[in-house]
Amino acid sequence: MLTIKQILDDKEAVIRGLEKKNFKNAAETIEQVLEIDNKRKAAQSELDALLAEIKILSKSIGMLMKEGKKEEAEQAKGKVESIKQQTVLLEAKKKEAEEERTLLLYTIPNIPYDEVPEGTTAEENVIVKTGGGETPLPENALPHWELAKKYNLIDFDLGVKITGAGFPVYVGQGARLQRALINFFLDEARAAGYVEIMPPTVVNAASGYGTGQLPDKEGQMYHCTEDDLYLIPTAEVPVTNIYRDVILSEKELPIKNCAYTQCFRREAGSYGKEVRGLNRLHEFSKIEIVRIDTPEHSRQSHEEMLEHVENLLIKLELPYRILRLCGGDMSFTAAICYDFEVYSEAQKRWLEVSSVSNFDSYQANRLQCRYRNADKKIQLCHTLNGSALALPRIVAALLENFQTPEGIRIPKALQPYMGCDMIK
């Protein structure tokens, strides 16, 4: 969440940033935050004055007792007790203001960086790079859901029987392809210096608030109501929360973690080819990369993460493009975000496979993830994360783009993991 210092340092810039993210009533909400904070400050100021008075009175009691002025000492003690009762009320008033301020700040998104383009929809995102070439397809090329059925790779109907729509069952070489991609992505991440984590796929509410999924995306998360636990929508949540309420040493940064998990999202989306097959699922596999860094180095970390994801797509020989998202299409928590999309020749459309974001200090403030610098000063870290990569649409693109009359070709980089060069 935003810090009060951010708001006080440049209130107008904060309001402009919120407006770029199409946050309604930005100016009014920020004024409300400051009004609540002024209540907190007033209570704190009054409390400090009373505590100072208690300190003076307490000191005088000892002196009065030494001077034999017992009656005056007892009067001073009575006054101290009276003031202490006032401090209890002021502490409660201050705490109430702090909680009200925090709850309001939870509803305010992060401020986008200056280079984030203006815009409200995905159509206004900026394409910054394209790579890979067109893949020649055989005549009457099939979409991935038909290829999955033809080669007995994925059973969508069986998933409906067991669970419901959006929970496919991977079979035989389809399951092997999933495992091959997972191992390939993890090996590439480890080679790039990421330490692998195997986190829980169920988290508590504090973790959801820490990374910003709560309260913003509560309706999109599967909630185990009896235990008040949530199925994770991404490994970003448990991995980043490792550093909740932690003070790191500057020498430890940047921290680089990666994790493979199943991910769960309730979003149903629309109907039609946009959500057919693997295009949108309720459960899917994903490898996530997470970084914790200093403010001075986080932008370089972001560039390195973008390069890492791009190299994965190059090695998979897939046509891709990179988009800088506009303010209105960015996530609630991101300060800047780039999406990677791969082109599906069979569907004739771009499929998002990764978002790589820098959250600046927004998540770190929620998490109280801090570091101690060389001057022993404690500061908020910056947090970053990205998909490297999400599997469903990668599988869809591989099946569709590499279909041949003989079978489905396996990219060279994936062949050692798959144990073959063709799905037949």
C-alpha cells in the first residue's frame, strides 16, 4: 500500500498517478486518508504531552516523599492515575484511526511509473518488441483442443466429470509435456541464479493482504471458509510472504526465488474460442520468479527478469511480443508491468503467457518487508515478480504452431526433457 510519506511528499503526483490507473474519486480518497491521519497525529500529540506530564509527576513524587510531603505526594499519585486513564482512551483513539487509515489505504492501488502509458483498456497497451518468426502450418491446421483430442494428450471432458469446467486432465504424452516444461523452466531459473522454493498452495488471509490479492481479488480466489484459508492464484503469494515482517541485510539483496506450483482462479471469463481448451483455466501449472531488492537496483532487476522470460520464448522457438501495459490495464499492485504474448497460428490470436511486474515499495509496505542499509538505516524493499512461465497457453501455442502432417514437433531445447523430438 502507499505510505503516508509518499502522499505528503507529493500529494498531487499521487492523485495524478491514481487517475492514470483510472481510480475513481482519487483526490477525495487521498484527502480522506490525510484527514484520518491528522486524527491519528492529534491523538498521538495529546498522548505524548500526557506521557511527558506523567514522567514529570512521577519524578516529583519521589522528591516529595524525601521531603516528607506525603500528602502532596499522594495527590501527585492520584493525578498520575487519572492521566493514565486518559492515555488509555487516547491509545484506543489512535489505534482506531490507524486501523481506519490502513483499511482505506488497502483500497487504493499503486502509483504507476512515469513511463507507463495513459489508457484504459488492453487496446492501448504499447508493443515494445516482437520476436520469433511465423510458423508455416499444414493445410487445415487444427486448434489445440482438437489436437489434444487427436493425439490423446488432454481430456477436457474427464476434467468436467471429476471436478468441473476449467480443470483438464493431462494424459500420456500430454502429462509428459507438462512435466518437461516445468523442469525446463525450473532449470533455466536455477541457471539464472534463482533459488527454488516449494511453498504451500494454500495461504492465510494475512498472506493475501501482504501481496495485494486481498481485498482487491477476493472474488477470484477459492476460499476454504471453515479454516479461512485461500488457494493461491500464483506462487507470488506464498513466496513473497516468506519475507513478511522481516528485516534483511542489504548484502542479502537482491533475493531471487523461483517456484513451481499449481494455481487456482475462480474467474469464469466469457464464452467462445477465447476461453476454449487451455485458453483460460481454473487450475493450471506455473513457474514464478520473485525478487526482493533495493530501490536503487529494482529497475535493473526488472530488466533482467524481462530478458529471462524473453530467452525462454526464444528457446521454445515461439513467435512472441512484449507489451508495456497502460495504466488502466495494469494490476492493482503494479507500478509497471510488461506482458509477454505468444502467437497462435491456428487460432490467429495472441495469448498472454507472462506478466513481469515491479511493485516498487507497495507490497513491501503491506508486508513490512524491509532491509538495513550500510548506514544502518531501515528502509522498505522493492518487490518484483513474473511468470516464467504459465504453462496452459504455452502448451496451446506449442501444439498449434508446431503441428505437422507427421505429428507435433518438439522444440530442440525441450527434447532432452521430453525424451523425443515428435509427438506422434
